[in-house]
Amino acid sequence: METVETLVAHIQGLSGSGEELAHLHNLLRQADGEPLRAHSAALLPFLAQLHPSAHSLGFLYLLEAFASSASNLRAQGGGDFLVTMADFLVSCSAEQIRLAPDKFLSVCRVFKNEVMQLNAPIRGIAPLRAAIRKIQTSSEELTPIHADYLLLCLLAKQYKAGLSVLEDDILEVDQPKDLFLYCYYGGMIYIGLKKFTIALDFLHNAVTAPMSSLNAIAVEAYKKYILVSLIQNGQVPSFPKYTSSTAQRNLKNHAQVYVDLSTCYSKGNYSELEEYIQLNAEKFQSDNNLGLVKQVLSSLYKRNIQRLTQTYLTLSLEDIASSVQLKTPKEAEMHVLRMIEDGEIHATINQKDGMVSFHEDPEQYKSCEMVEHIDSSIQRLMALSKKLSSIDENISCDPAYLMKTGRERGGRFDYDDFDSVPHKYF
């Protein structure tokens, strides 16, 4: 290998045009591995001679070689070197770092581990958010950095920061584990924001995603899926048909205490549910789900009040308190008021006689706001349908897919197999 000084000179002189970068990349690959790692402890001063934006590719190789050594990281102690990594992730050239994506992902992983070791996850949020946008070729692509970024948002309790990537429509996935973690952490962030409906969507995707064998992420997602379903809807839906047979056969066995909790919840008896939770509190605590379980318990009041609206047109606060096992009519009034504010029931309270009158949903679905909402939903569904049709076309023409279906049918193809393949591909 050439000396590090010579390599740095190449980096400084060959970071311009595409041809120069291609030549530089060849030189860096030749120096990569043991030759460069043998000098890793001495690389830090050379990074100061490079600009993370102008010399991103060379900077990345030297940075990754230095960061791959645990002894180097221990010696730095997360000080100035952590700042160097953060500055690089924010200011590097997307065009250059995409030439060595594995190196870039390795640096991001080390950076995430360092901020977690320092118990300062908030320091990693902005750099990793920038890193995601640098490595992505489109906002529809899921990267391994997504899960690390969302984990830091959770640990730092910066839930709103996670929305910057969770609100993207993800349609391109490389590794299944990335998808499971993205959906699981995404669900947890929306739980933290009390947006249970969206949280259910993310957890549902983690539970129903294709899997050939059960994984721990899906199991933990299913536990939270049960709890959030009870909080939001008062019941846990059955698995949809497209759920993998592996998940349908095994998930309930690995979350039996949560399945039993759902069964107990469906009875509507507050005292019985409270007793069950107390008996299994240690299990819920070890799963870090005790806080959600307590929300399930408190939601039973709301669910029982909603059941009353299906039976009665008018009911006293005293009767409501007695029916749902609240201690006083005042507590019943507070629950009813909160549910009215949240739009969960439609009712009025007569303060003079303490009577509650339940009403039908006043929404007529003809306001300008509702029409705009419906129109935007239709447009979104049309765009999604168009994207799915495009994906289906690409899969239909994929040689690997055609070979696999051919083998499964004994090597025979029917003319119907090609009906969905556009003629432009022939």
C-alpha cells in the first residue's frame, strides 16, 4: 500500500469529476482492509486535512477505518471524534458516499452506538436524519439507518422528530429486519404521541409482514398490538388472510398472557380486569408494557360508557357511575366530558338534574372540509394503486420470479402466465 500521506494527496486531487472519483474509488479499495486498518490509529490527524463535503468518499474510507477499531473509539472517549462523525454525516456529498454505501452504513452504526453509550441519544438525531436523506435514492426507500434513527428518537423521547421519516410512503425494502424494526419503532413513537390509530397501522404491518420463521420483533409488536387495539377499539381483530401461516400459528402462544388479558377485557368487568393485571404485573413490567396495560384498564370505563349509548337515550350520571364501576357521579361526568371532547360519543349533560342525553353522530359528510378530506384520500389511493400496478408489472417480468414459478410447476408455463406482462417487454 502507498503511504497514508500519498493516499490523502490522491483524495485531495481526485474528488472532482466522475472519472476522477471512479479512479479514486479504485485506489481506496486497494488500500482498504488490513493495509489501511494497520494505520488506523494514525488516521485521525489526516481527517483534518480533508473537507467532509468536498472529499466525502476519501473521508468516508479513512473515517470508517478509524471507527472500526474499538481501541480507537475507547481512546477518543466520544469527544471531538463524535463531533467529527456528526459533521461528516450532515455535510457529506450524497453523490460520493453512495459509491460506498456499506462504508457509510458502518459509520452510521458506530455513531449510533457511541451516542447510546454516552447516554446522549439526542445528539444523534439530527446527524442520522441527514444521513438517511443522503443515502436514500428516493423517499420511498427504507434504509438500515431508519431503525437506528427511530430508536434514538424513542430513547431521547423526541417522538415528533421521528415523524420526519415515518410520514414517508415506504415502498422499497431491501432487508426484512429493517422493515420489522421500522414498523415496531414507528408504532412505539405514535403510541408516545397518543396517536393510537396510526400506531395500530405500524404494529399491524410488523405482525402481518411475510415471515418464514417467527422473530422476536414480531412477537413484541403483537403484544403492543393487542394492547393498543384494546385502548383504541375495545377489541383485538383476528388475523387477516394475508398474514403468514407462521405468525398465525405461533404468535398467540408467545403472547398468551396478553391474549388472556383481551379475553378478560371483553367481559367488561373492571374489578376482574384489575385483579388480572395485578396478578401478571411482573410479566407486563418485564416486557416494558405496564404503562400501556394501565391505559387498557382505564379505557374500560370509556368502553363501558360507549356500550351504554347503544342501549339508552338518556341516563343519569349516578346510573352511569354504577354501571361502569366508577366511585362517584362526578367521576362519571369527567369521563363523559372527556369522551365528548374527543368525539368518541355525542351527548349533552344537564347540570341541573345530572342527566346525560346521547345523540346520533351529527356529521353529515357534506362540509367542505369533509369533501376535501375524502378527495385527498381518493387521490392517495389512486396513486398507491398506480404504484402497485407498476410493481406488479416489474415482478411479472423478473427472470428470478419466472424461473421460480416455472420450477414450482415442473418447468411448464401456460400462455395465461404471460397475460399480465406488458407487450413492451417483448
